[in-house]
Amino acid sequence: MTMMPSTPPTNAFSDVMGGLETRRSGECIDLYSGGILECLRVRREMNWGFPISQVFEPAVLKELCLVARLDIKEVLSLSVGGPTTRKIRHEYEDFEESTAQDNFKLAGLLVATSRFSMAESVIRAMLRRDLSSELSFEFHLLDFIVRNRTGARGVANCFRAMRTELETGVIAPGRALNACAQAVVWHLKAKLLSEDDFTFYVDYGRRCAESQSPDLNAGVLSSWYRGVAMIPAGRRDGRGTRQMMQRARELGEAVLEASSSKYYDKHLMKTYYESSLKEFMYVTRDFDSAEAVAKDLIALDPVWGPSWGEAGEMYEAFGALDDAMAAFKRAVELGCPWHTYHCARYARLAGRMGRAEEVLTTVKYLLDLCSDEIPADLVEVGLVAAEAMACQDLTKRLHAAKTTGIAS
């Protein structure tokens, strides 16, 4: 029987997202957290905004605070941590006196660390200023990211505002292509744009990618091809999808060959592997290729729980349930982000396999961690196991549990 951790596991991610610092080093640092730390060290010297490799939903910080036993209000307001958080908090308190360029860097950092309310304050204040087309475009892009992650209305308006700036012809192709990739991905995922705007961004992005502009770099081109690969993928066109994805890979590898970054630049290959995994699972249904990519993903960032979680989902989708259980177990052990999600996936799969003791252990762990607040379907899985094991105390607790928890 697999035992849950005696105490919830903290890691570099919980350190960095909670307090913008960590005492961990070497192989204990995941690529995302290491990338944040790299960019923090050089952000004053950056020519443009704070780089954002991934944006986490607000529930991730809520979960992190449960696991690390932090106060969510203090974390969100940068009121905990060391000198780095104090410095950023001071910058935020004085942002009205700062330049739009400095505030663009500040807002990017706040977005990258999921301080969305603080980021929104900066973004909205800047959009009331008389900005250049370039900065107006960039702040509207950040505004989209915040609205999209927090579920706020007005996402389509952000893309219309960016389109207005693009049509002036002054936005550099390298910057434009970033927004075009976002437009393609999020319209195909969630239909966030009008069809007219979607067509505009696809066409504009293709022209930018083919422009040979000196500001285009392999990184932004890699992200573009990975995003636009979703178009043939949506048609179940395996050959067309792989052509786009292979181009994304070649460009990502070119970035790594020229890079001195230990963490941040590796996110291009990480996102390539993540997207390829979905390709082989849902477009071509190729188990061997999916498994190979999952192993590459884990090898690139072995202490990142979500990579193990994605491997678990892949194995479960192909019916390799023992391998899926092992992958979900490792994801649970590694902690945040999505620690409770991985616990829930582990418990559901254990229930599917008739492993009642492991269901009970995991469900009790989640109840303790989340103050008796877990998803409704997990309550049902736990009740079946509790009744099978004649565990009356847990049965009563599950009947009384709330069903709007953060694990999903």
C-alpha cells in the first residue's frame, strides 16, 4: 500500500512562488522556479519586460499556502519572505511614480508569480496613461493573461486592442508573434476571439514568421509553430501536426545550443514535450511515441511533479494502469503545483483498480489537508472504499464533507 506524505511536501516551487527565494540548490530546483530566480537576478538589466514561461491559475497559490502552511493574504500581498519580496512590495507601493517601462517589468513579474490583483492594478493604471503603441500593445497582452487566468470578462477586447496596435505597423514582428501565438492557442482551446480576429491573428502571425525580421528569434518562432500546430491537430491531421511540431523542436534546440541559461530557456523544450505528449495521445494515438516523449519530459525536469502527472495521465489513457499509478505516486511525492490534483487522480485510479486501502489513505490525507473540502466524485470514490473496508469514521466524515475543493 502506498502511504501519503506524513506532512505535505514543500519544494523550490513553494519557496519561490511563496517568497520569491529559496535555499535549495542544484537538482532540487525545477525549471520554472529556477527560471524565475534567473530572471529576478537580471531584471533591472533587461531591455524589455519580465519573461513569462508559464502562468498559473489562482488556485495554485491557494493550494501552495495549504501545503506550506502560509497565510494566503500575506502571500498574495508579498508580505512574507525575505529581502526580495520586500523590494518588490516597495516597488509596487510606489509604482505610480515609476515609468511605464519599469512598470511593464513589474507587472510581468507579478503575473509570472500569480499576484494577479497587484498586476491588474499596475496594468489598469498604465493603460490610462498616454503610452506608445509598443507599450500599449504589451500592457494589453498582460491584461489578457490576467483576465484569462482569473476568469474575468473582456478577453476578446484585449485582442481587439492589440489588433488595433498591430495595424499601425509599428509593433516589431518578434513581439507581434508572441500575441499571435496566444491568440491561436486560446481561441482553439476556448473560442475566446471572434472568428474575424482569429483569422487576422493567424494570417498576421504567418506573415511575421516568414518576414525574416532581425528581431525574430528562435524562441518566439518555436512557440509560434507549437501554437499553430493546434490547427492541423484539431482536424486530426497527424502529418501536418508533426511537421509544425518538428519545426518547433528544431528551433527550441537551437535556443538551447546558444543559451547560457540553466533554467529559463529550457521551457521551450519542456512545452514542446508537453504538446507532443497530447499530440500522440489524442491525434495519432501512438503509445510508443507518447511514452518516449513522457520520459524525455521527465528527464528534462525530474523534480517537476506535473511532468510525472502528465505521464500518469498518458499511461492511464492507454490502459497501462500500474505505470499510471507509479507516475501519479511520484507526482504526489514531489508536491506543488497541483499536489491535490495528483492526489485526486491517484485516488480515483486506485478506486478503479479496486485498491481500497490506497483510496482511503489518499482521501483521508486530502480531507485533512483541505479541511474536509474535496470534489464530489472523489467523495463517492472514498465512500465505496470506506464501506468496503467497514471504515465507519471515514464514512461519516465523507458524508459531511464539502464538495467544492481545490483538488479537481
